[in-house]
Amino acid sequence: MTDIRTPLLVVKNLSHRFISQELLLDDLSFSIASGEKIALIGDNGAGKSTLLQLLVGLIPLQDGELIALDKKLLAERDFVEMRQFVGLVFQDPDDQLFCPSVLEDVMFGPLNQGLDLLAAEQKSLQILANLELTHLIHRMASDLSGGEKRLVTLATVLVMEPKILLLDEPTNALDSKAKQKLLAVLQSLDQAMLVISHDLDFLKQLTSRSLVLSERKLVSFI
């Protein structure tokens, strides 16, 4: 069923080219409403990860419009504000975990938001407790299992209280037990989600509709 609520994020006529000027994404338009969980499906190299990075301004927008909470995103300062409610979880957890301990990794975002040390620690401990990760707070990311890294990375994003989660291959390299734990956590969250995955069974259990990216275009909405 189509969500009739005001979208949190609107993408209009987005296109993107490589440095060589070869077209990667061609005239994409879609929206994400509050609470929606959407799959983004496509072959390797179709531009899915690039799209997620465009949505949060990690790659400069070339053509098209992005509108977040009814505000058109024009300059870097607009994307800085937008990243406070849109959280991107990278495909490789090692790209987001770089502090000496799990707790410090989770505290990094709140501290950059301006929270004092005690407030950032309390907020981070609460998120880690919600995800049943308190036992890992003093561990280094390099000592964690793949599933633990995924959940800690998710914690570093959830602590920022985003309204939308962008998830890039969240089940990559996870065994079945870790995958089921991650699925249960994501199913319990209220945030809207746009999820890239080749794991169609995982997507079927988590998402309610799909965007299919093929030959540079969104070819169908399932």
C-alpha cells in the first residue's frame, strides 16, 4: 500500500555520471515516508551504493533535486543538517569503526553533535543496552565478530536518532545466526529504511516494497 503521509525524503530526477561522463544513474525519482522499509535491488555495479552516498551528500549531487523534510538540499550546510536525521550504515563496518573501543565509537557522533562527555556516554550506553551489546563496550572493533561489528555500526547510527536508515548490504558475510539477530533488531525499529541487499529472503522479511535499479533507471516499483 502506498504511504500517503508527507515524505521524509524526496528524490526528483536524479542523475549521476562517472568522471568519464558515462551515465551511471538516469533520472531517478522516488520518496521515502515515515516508517517505510524499502528494498533497493539491482545487479552489482548498478549504482546502488553510489545512490545512498548521493542521498547524504558524501558524493556531490550533479543533476536533480533532493528534498528532506520539505527543504531542498542545495549546499553542504544543508546536508550537514540532513545527516542528523538520515543515517548511512556502510557495507564494510570497518569504514565506520575506528576508535579504541566500542563505547568510544558510539560516543563519537553525539560528541560531534555537541553533547558533553557524560550525556554522550549515557546516550551511547542506552543504545548499546537496547541492542544487547553492553558486554562489548571496552572491546576494540578489530576483536569483534562480523555480526557484532554490524550491530555496533548500527548503534553508532541509531545513537544519532535518525528518522531514516540507509543500509548497504547489512547481511554481507554474516552467518545465519547473526543474520537472524540483525533482522530481529531491524524489524523492531520504527525508522524508515532503504536497504540494499542481494539476500531476497532477508528483504522479504524486512521490507514492504522494492525499488529495482536496472540499466541506470528505476525500472519497477514492487
